Amino acid sequence: MEDNHIYQYSFVNALMAGVSDSGISVEKLLSKGNQGIGTFTRMRGELLMIDGKIYQLLGEGKTREPDEIDQIPYAVGTKFVPQKTSNVRLESKESVGQLLKQFEFYSENAFMNYRFDGRFESIKCRTVKGQEYEGQPLAEVGKNQQVQTYHDIEGTIVGFQSPEIWQGFFVAGNHMHFVSKDRKDGGHVLELSDGEGKLGVAKAVNIHMELPTSRAFNDAKLSIDDIGIKAVEG
């Protein structure tokens, strides 16, 4: 993969339809870049790829480095090389989007890859426990989630901002995962306050998509569920 190209496996819409029984291997995703986000089979926990390593964020202070053969039903990855870095203060999750607009290469119709390293006064993260039955849609899985608020914590956010028109393929807007500096805590970011640190940003205009070939994917009735995605990924 070339610098800052995006590789994506499957659609968010497929997760919304409950398709998560199989996917690409951890080894394959690692070959596509150095940072990214996603989930694991049966939607067990959150995936974060950072510095060429993948972590499965399970909540309650539980993280693990998955085996190379573990499977990933959905992921977005990139070989991230920041085009610009800046020391910034994040007042809230929403301020990430506001800061991105200040970079001269910003476009609402392109993809923005970013990484923030710093300390947070607080950050609220969720991890999903996984499907309770085969084919359970993400909207239902998201109702059985664990939410944890961390205070005065240092760590890293990996995120992607995608155009609104791509809702369902990606998560439109900002989608970000967090892991603590010691790699013991983290999850999908719901809220944050008073983060100070370094923000690295790159614009992406090349997207490489790979679709599943499983029977579950082939037979799924995929549709755009804008309200559902915003509810579970908010």
C-alpha cells in the first residue's frame, strides 16, 4: 500500500446486517498499513492498529494482541504518514472535526486520516461484547456494550473522517478508537474532554475496497441505516 491510501475490508452496512462470521486475517491487515480501526469476528471488542501492531480492546482493562490467523470481518487501515502535525487542544470529540478544517489540504469530500497522541482530562469509550447469536445485527449488539470513562490518562486516538455520502460504506464523519499509553485500556471513543498533545493529519483520495466472499455476505440484504449507524457509532 502506498502512503495514506486507505484499505477497507467489507462495509459498515454488513455489520449492521450481522455479517461478522469470518473475514481477513490479522496478518493480512498488518500488510496493508500501520494504523487502522475495525472489529473482530462476532464483533467481539474493538480493533485498533497502531505502530504496526493490532490490539483487541475488550473493556474492563482487558486487551490482547490477537494471533496472526484471527479473523477480522470489518476494518479500515492505512500506511499513515502525516502531511502535517500540530500541537493542539481537544476540548471535546466534536473539536476534532473543527481542527481538521484548519489544515490547508482539508476537504469535506475527501477522507482524512489522523492520529492524536496526548493526555486527556477524561475520555469515554465503549467496547461491544459481541454477538449473542449468529447474524445478530450491530444495532442490537451495540445495546449490550460496556462503557468506561478514563480520567487523567495518556494515550493515542486513531481516527478517520469520511464524507457524509459514504455513510454505510464507512462511518460518515469521525470514527475513532483510543488506546492508553500502556496499551491496557481503550475502545471506541464516545466523548472526550481537555485533551492536549500532538495531532498528525493526512488527506486520503485513494480508497482500496475488498469485499467478503462468504455465504453470509452474499445472502445478506444490505441497506443504508443512517439512523442506526449514528446511534451505535455515536
